Amino acid sequence: MTAYRQFLSKAFACVFPTLLLATPLTGVDAATLKLRTNQQIIEDLTRQEPKIDMANVDAVFAAVFEALPEKAVVYPTESYYYFSFPYKGIVYAGNIRFDAWDQFDGKVHFAYFPEYAFWRKPLDPSYKKLGKEDGVDVKQIDKLHYTVTFKGKTVAFELPDLSKTKPAPGVVRDDETYIGPIWDESGVKFDLVFNKPSKTFLYVLNDAPKVDQYEDATIPGVTVGHRTSFAFYKDKLADRRILIGVFMGNTQLNNYFDGPFDQLPDNFIEGDALRDALIEVEPSMKGKMDRYGSDPSGEVRYAITTYMYYGDVEDLKPIVDCAAKETDAPKYYACFDAKQPGEDGPEQGDGKGDASGREATAASEPAEPAPSEKKKTK
């Protein structure tokens, strides 16, 4: 199968959110329009800045931590608290990340880097796993609550409880396994489902609450998100929409909209459901991965990218044509195990987008630090 031959280095899922977004959704004042102004951007760039040695990870963490609110909500399901900030004319992006609840070791991951741009190669990120030896006291209150104390300041981190989030009736077929709920950093929610006969993972849209507007594409059955560029296909055998495409440019920029492969439902996977499904796809990996799909070192993880990285919506046509002609359910769902441009595997199309082989590789495997530089922050 094409989607599981890639390993995803675990140190960085690098997207560019705002540093101070920490108000829980329940606390949002729906009656007030939230403006984002150019004035803010320019004033942030021109304000007097603290002196920070950007080559010193400890110094940058101290500056970021000082700017954090006392309560922070970590929405993405792989427990990344994303931030960005301008400094001396460069916008940096990064994240603070917690290990899955049963892998907690009293430490927290911290990473930052100059945000990606099309016109240059990604600059090297900086990373460190921080604990008591660094003056950082990390406590696990329970499965979804942590506190981090540094230099007399304590920040409480809350992870939303999705344990009671279940797929709507009819979303999961009798021949499928529900792996768990995903809350992507784009704000979009998914149900991760494994179709056993076709050995294919499906990212199924959970559109509650609605965080995007979808427009019909020129290809029948396909809708594309205005904000996210996520492309969905209306399943003809079940009442659901399956993610079939993510815009390649977003993947190359490694931004909010690079797809849900890096936000698996770690804290909500029951037992060995994910590992068992991955072994169904790659039997040779039996005994070589933990229940999250990570190798024994914890450095890398299987990347479940069954959707296509597209340069133009028309690139998705081979998937749709395959699904339209197949009447046998296993063969039909196998159509959604997308082959990336330049990737070995079952042929679905000729990759009609703008990507050359080099660009396609960059899209499917965003530049990241060597695995030896970090452990499990993606």
C-alpha cells in the first residue's frame, strides 16, 4: 500500500499559528467579531523587542514561556501547542508538545524555526526536550491536564476531552475499525477509520462544529474547503465524506493546512487498534512498532497519508474515476489509498499538477531535522 512506506520524523509538526491563542472555544464571545488587522502585524514587527539569543534554545524557551498565558488549551490531537512570533524581521514558528499520556516521562518538547517560505529551502529548526535538569518542572495532573513551571511561573495546559466523541450513525461500516477522533491544527475534525477488506485508512470529515465552507469542484462528488483547501469525496457506499486531497503548496510550507497525518488521536486510541491496523497493511512491521505506530527508538512514526497532495483539483480525477467505476466494496475503498506523485505503488494517475519529482518529494516528506536531533515532537 502506498501510504505506509513513509516514516514521519517525530520532532516537528511545524505550522504557523498565533502565540496567544489559548481561550477555550466555550469562552469565545460569539457576539463580537474577531478582527485581525494589518496594524497589529506592523506594530508587532516594529515594537521594542527583548534581547534574545535565537541560537540558544533555553533562552528562546524562556522568552516564549514568559509570553504564554497562565491557561493554555492544546486543541490538536497529537498535543502540539503551536505558536509564532516576529523577531528582528523574521517570523519564527514553533511548538510545545506533550507525549501521549501513557508515554509521559516528566518532560516537554520544545521546537522553533524561521517559518517556511516558497522562495528558499527550510532553515534548520532548533529542538530540545526539557525537564527538571533545565529548570522546567512538568507535571501530569491526569490524562488531559498538565502544568509546566519555569522560573516561578506556572502554565496549566488543557487537552480537550474527545473520549465521548463518536462517529455519527452510518459513518463507520460493519467491515471497518474506528481508530479515533482527530482534531487537526486547521480546526477541522476527522474520524480516523480503517477499512479492513481494502486495508485502507480513511480520514472521514466530522463537520461539527463547521469551520470551513465547501465548494463543489469541477469533478463530480468532490468538494473543496475555501479556507483549508481540503478536498473531500462523497462516499457512494456510506453517508460520509472522505478526505482525498490536500493542496501541495500547504504541505511544502508545512502550515496549518498540510493535512491530518500529523494529528492522530493519540490520547483516544483504544488498546492496539492503530498498531493492529498498521500491521494489516505492513505485516513485516509486527513486533517493530509500539501502539502508536512508532519504531522502537521513538524517533520516527508511520505517516498515514492516504490522501493525495494535489497541485490542481484536476489531479484528483484518477481517484474519482477509480471510485466511480468500482462496484466491489474492497476495490472501491482501495481507490482512496492515494499514490503520491513519484511514489511507488498502485498507479492511480499521472500526477498532472505542477510538481516535478523533486517537488513531490518535498511535499510528501517536508524537510525536518535528522531523527538523531530529537525524539517525538514531530
